[in-house]
Amino acid sequence: MFHNRRSYAANCASLAVLALATYAAPALAKDEPKPLTAWEASRTIDDDATVKTGVAKARDPLDSATSTSVLKDNEVVKLSAPSLADLFRNIPGIRVEGGAGEGLNSYTVRGLPLVNGGAKYVQIQEDGLPVLEFGDLTNMGPDAFVRADINLASVESIRGGSASTFASNAPGGVINLISKTGEVEGGSVRLSTGLDHDSNRIDFDYGHRLGDGWRFHVGGFYRRGEGPRETGYTAMRGGQIKLNATKEFDGGYIRFYGKVLDDKFPGYIASPMSVTGTNDKPVFRPLAQFNAVDDTMMSRYISDGVQVNSSGNVVRNDAQDGYRVKANTIGTDVVFSLGEWNFSERFRYSDISGQADILDPQIQFAAASTLLGYFAPGGSIQYASGPQKGTAVNPVTVSGNGLVSVSTIGHTNINSLNNVTNDFRVSRVWEVGGGDLTTTAGLYNSQQTLDREYYASIIVQDLVGGGNSALLNVKDATGRDIFVNGAYAYDDSLNGKKRVKLDYNVLAPYGSFNFHTGKLSVGGSVRYDRGSVSGTIARGTARKVIDVNGNGTTAGDRAEQGASTGQVVGIPYIAPGSSQPVDYDYDYVSYSMGVNYRVSKSFSVFARHSLGGRAGADALLFSPAISATSGALLNEDAGHDSVRQTEAGFKYRNNGISLNLTGFYATTKGTYLPTIADSLGIKTPTLVSRSYHTYGAEVEGAVRRGPFSVTGSVTVTGGEIKAAEQAALVGKQPRRQPTLLYTLTPQFDIERVTIGANILGQTSSYADDVNLLKMPGFTTVGAFARYRPVDRIELGLNVSNLFNTKAITEVNSGGGAIPATGLATVRTLYGRLISASAQFFF
């Protein structure tokens, strides 16, 4: 009842604010200046670096004790990044483990530990509100539900600082995708196609002023194709449409907006690769018939398959469906003034659902002869799909490398990720002691639903790229089927069958002050987050033998018997009445204090200290942290993580040159769910409590001289594990944390031609917390060119990863060292992708 009343009060407040704004806001009577056309805007250089994300009030960056960056729409279009993750690699201080597709990528900032996947400490927002309340929900990251297209006005980011107190669950920073809202008159249509990969896409946008203070903007995209890796089928299909309408008045505006996203895309988990050499200097090479940079274990010959769902029913799913996400969003954004008081009200409702079929290598890839000798000595292998279906397989020469893979096809029903979010704030500027004191008070309220079902099957497939992998059958020496239709098991023993149906409620009052006098600004903010979690969870502990293929018998079929090891135990399922409750509360306080001194018009120095928090979310489920009988939180420390940060630096901006430098130190304490691999490479999510120290510096700069410009950044980080579940890990460097991240984008831009490069890289890092195997550093080089033969037409050519660099972001070798088999599963960034485009303005 408390939750319902709180939500009712927050929503009523939203309606009251809308009514008050409408009553208090006369329409603009003055003549509006003639707006830029879409063509003019595309040729306009916008050097305004003011950021309104994660702060109480947008200010000149030289007057703010924060670290911020902006990517403008024209720069986003020039880069034409293959995914949101590739675009975010251009943000200073942000480390991205990409290459997973539109979703499933991982993000962190300034060396904060990336133990789980997703974005644990960085919040991804769209138009000022979070896409999802938590950034690291299992297999459901926020990047899966937001897209960058030509309707994007800018990407704003704030690292550290006030992000801790102006957003919940964002102690590391905020990345905000801001939509165009019709200030520019007209629009464009952009057609793009892959020249060396199958991808076809159309983007459009249009904005217009209607008079009497009204304007609107509409746009979206649709794309179709195989995608950036070879799957052998149409793996990407879908798009989105966005619409907003704004009414301007003296002192503010009211905006109504909506979005419909319906998109299908593949999720690239991991791929096999040969590894030799030493742990300090490993050599990673592609396998015969399979290149992890360009290939995937997905295949045209692995599609419809039967599985056993969490209730123990036989269902049919298509492994080629990949991710299918749907998001229907409506919202309002209101800004208005009453006398000396300024009000802001943001409200959004998102109806989010979908499903995910993800093919993931389950264990280290093995020689076919080894697999046969273990499960069926003296037996045989046959193809179960593909053009050679039914023919015998030579274990020595199969796949052209003698290897097969035991892989998981995990299916997730995303029944609901619906969320309702509201952020209301009021501020006023007071004249105090010869200076200006700005005070802000706000109230944030959100309700995040998490309703999902997970189940999986395990298959045996050959190890061939190009979208040509096929399923394999195994028979014993008597000719009896052991694994039929490629099915090794109808359960994922590591994750099991699970159902989750929860509601997360967050209520967070916050406030801030900023006193500015002369060259000095002093500010502070505080936030109190109170959360409650309620619902049920269940996992498959009951078992039964099931005739999955419907042939009338389960005799000899180990998968149907749940007998991959030879002992008949049945297939797991969730028995009726076996759900357990989840019912706990948590709370934490965040604060931030900063000082900024503007030494001169072009130079300022600043310092800030902050403490931020982040709720535990679904990493706690099915763990000892929650009571299996009452659902209470048994480990109070697991309820939230904390990040304590100190940063200081300077900012310089003058005559086309800007330079920002920030030094930082952070202490992080939290509960994590890392995937820990055993000596066989079997990956098990394990709940642990750890603390980390991180330190370093971040440099961002830009130079513009006539048609020439260069932007770039360097982030240096160091750190160590200060406390862990294993004493041997204390003092080690965190996994996959490079010492150096860097970006460089030089370009030349004249009336008809633009050319440039996009250089992104990082140094080596350890693959695992045990600090044995090193992942090599890498540099990817992109290139872009734009040609405008006449006004209103722009032709483009983009190349990402021009030199087809082997950019490895994750390695699972089993035990954290080079395995005796010489095989490892890796995740890499995409290989070289070349695309051409034509954009028509009107």
C-alpha cells in the first residue's frame, strides 16, 4: 500500500505541475527569429560545451566544478558508429567492452571495476531520464532499448561529481542521449548500405515551427541485413520512430514526446580463438575455418529447435531470432517560472518487453575425438543439420580443424521491463553577500518492473564460420542415439531455469546549493535514496523425464533423460508452488561538494569530493544475500554499493583551443556477480563482496584552426583490489582494466569536402583478477569522408576498424592463464566495416 500511495502522490504531483505551468505561462508574443534550416545546421560548427545533464543548472563549463563532454549531432553522423557502444568509445574516461551487438555491451568510467556486465556505475539516459533504473540487469542492458539515429541532437556525459546526487544509481557518471526538438526547420533522409557486409538502412527526421510558440520534430530509422558479423541469415531487422511537440512560452516550455522501438538484432557473446606464447605475451590467432573477428557461432543451419521451458513444457524457439526488443514510451518535459522560482518536471512511462535467444559457447571448445571418447567410446558422429545432414563425421577432420563446440542456446522471455519515472525540481537564485546563491530541491520517483523467464538447451555443433556451422548427433558403439538433433541437454546447469517477477520502487529527495561571487563558485548537493523490492523468484529444482522430440520414447536419449553423465535424473523445471518471496528495503545517502575558481576568462581550476551509491538489483537474486523463506535482505551491505571519489583539475578554453585535465582517486565497495571460469573453462556466476582503489587522470582537448580541427582524450588509470573473497586476489589489478585509454579525431572540413579519422585504443590488461594472462592492447582506426556535390546533398563513406585490427576485450581461458588445450573463448570488437551513404536535406 505504501508503494501505491507513493506512486499515486508522485503522479498527481506531475499532473498538478502540468496544470500550473499551463495556467502560469502566457504564449510568446514577440517575433521568433528565423530558424536555421536542416542543411544550414548540418554545416554549422557548434562549439558550445555547456552540459545540462547531471547538474542543477546548465553553466559554462569553466564555471562548473564538474567533468563534462558533449558529442554534437554533426559529429555523431560523421562517425557513423556501428553501435551505441562504438559511439560511446569516443567519450573521455568511458571504457567500453563492445562488439556484443546493439545490447549486452559493458561500460564503466575512470577505472571503476567492471566485474559484472552492463553498466553498473554509469547510467544511460534518454532525454534526461534513465532508460532502465539499473544498468546491469542480466542480459537486459539499457543499450538494448535505445538507439542513435539522425534524430539525435547531442550526447552529453558527466563523469563523477554531481552525477552522484542528481541521478539514482549513477555514482560513476551519466551518459544522456538528447533528441532534436524542432528548433531547426526542415529535415533530411539518409540512405546507407554496407559495402563489405549486408546492412541497409534508412534514417529520416523533420522539424517545423507551427507558430504561436509551437514546434515539433519527428523521425526514426529502419534497417535490415545480416549485420557486422557473418551469420548466414537476416539477423538485424527493425527500427524506431520518435515524435515530440513543444509549446514555448515566457520563461519556459511544455513538451510532449513519444517513441516506438521494435528491433531485432543478434547478441554476440564469445567466439573461439587459438592462444599460444606466454601469459605475458600471448599470441591470439584465428582457427582454421573460423575467425573470431568476423565470424560468430550463429548459423543458417541452426534455427528452429525444441526446448523445455521453466514450467516443464516442450516449446519451439528459433535461435535465429536473437534479440527482439519493443519499447513504447510517452513522456512530458515541463520548464516554467513563477516569479523568482524556477520549476522543472520530467515524467515518462515506458512499456518495454521482448525476448532473447542467445547462442553462447558453454565450455572450452574440444577436439571431436575427445568428446566422442568421453561420452560414447567406440561411437560415431553424424551431421544433424545443414547440407550434409545424416552423413558421418570424421572426428579428426571435422570443421577443418578437428574441433566441435558444446554451446548454450539461452532463451529469455522479457515479459516486462516497464518503468515509470518522475523527476521534479524547483530552484531559485538569491542575492546573498554580494553574490548569487542558487538553491535547488527535487524529488525523484521511479518504479521498475523486472518480469522475466529464462531457460536454455545445450547443443553440439561443428566449428565453422561464415554462418555455416551445423548441429551434430552422437551415437554409441551399438548405434543407439546419445545426443539427438544436436541436443546435448535441455537445461543450462550453470544458470538453470529461472523466473523473476519483481517491482523496484525508488524514492529520492535531493537538494543542492551553489554560491557564486566574483571568480569563486562553491557548491554542494545531497541525495537520499530509499528503495523497496517486492515480488517472487523461482528456479527449476524439480526434475522429470520428458519425451521432447515426440517419438514416443525416451529410451537411450540422454538429453531427454537429463542424463548427459549417464545417470537418469530428469530435466529440471519449476514445480508449481515453489516460488520464494523477495521483500526488502534499502537506503543510502549520497553527497558532493565542489569548488571552482575562474582564474581568468579562459582558465579555471576546480576540486570536488563525492560519495555516491548504487542499489544491488538482480545480482542479489538466488544468492545467500536474500532469505529463501522471508525474502528479507540477510546481508545489509549487499543492499547497495558505494563509490567515494575525489577529483581536481583545470579547464582552458581560448581562441579555438580547449584543454581539460582532471586527476581522480576513488574507493569502491560493493557486491558483484563475476563470471568465474574453472579449469575446463566452465563459467559460473558467483556472488562476491569486494573493495577497490582506483586512481588516474583524464585529459580532453580540441584545437580548431580554419578548416583543420583535432579532438582527443587520454585517460590514465591504475588500481588494485583492496579486499576480496580470496586473499590471493588482494593487491591484484582489476580484470580487463588498461592503464591507458585514448581517442584522436583529426579532420579537414571545407565547403564541399570533409575528411577525417577516428583513432581509438587502449593498452594491455589482465584477462582475470588472478593477473596471469594478459590481453594485448589495440588501436582501431576509422576513416570518414563527406562530399557535397551541390547544396542539400551529402555523399558519405565510412570505414570502421580500417586495418581489421584484432581488438580483444574479453578472454575466458579457464583459470586465468593460457590453457593446455591452446584454445580460449574471446570477445572482440568488429572487424573492418565499410559503408556508403547519401543524405538529402529539405
